[in-house]
Amino acid sequence: MNLRTSVSLPSSRGSNGTADWRLDQQRGEQMQDLLLKIWCSSIARMQELKNNDRGATAVEYGIMVALIAAVIIAVVKVVGGKSSNAFESVNGAL
């Protein structure tokens, strides 16, 4: 049994309840299509963001810069201490 042809629902908008009901059904289907398009585009955008490596690459570069800075500071501290001792011994000898 086909519900569209066998049921005539009353409508407050017009005298022909079946025509108004079909119009409401078409609008409902259009709304469902619109919501489906919005849903699919939002899922596609989330997948795109999930697969985007730009942010991860920037974080990796930031970590590398921090590690390089830490190594440079450690080397300067060690070499600076040894240089200071060398200059003090030269100064004491003069």
C-alpha cells in the first residue's frame, strides 16, 4: 500500500489536504537532503583536518629548536667553565 496515494491528511493551509501534505513531504525531503549535505561536508572536513600534517610538523620543528637550544646552552656552559679556568690560570701566571 502506497502511503502517498492512500492517505489524505487535513491541512490548515488549504482545502486540498493531499496536495498540502505532499508539499510538506517534499519540503521535509529537501530538509533531509540539506541536513545530509551538511553532515557529509562536516565529516569530510573533519577527515581533512585529521589527515592534515601541518600542525604536527610545526610542533616537531618547535621541539627540535628547543632541543638544539638546550644543547647549545649545555655546550656553552661546559666550554665556558673550562675557558674561565684557562683564563684565570693565565691571569695568575702573569
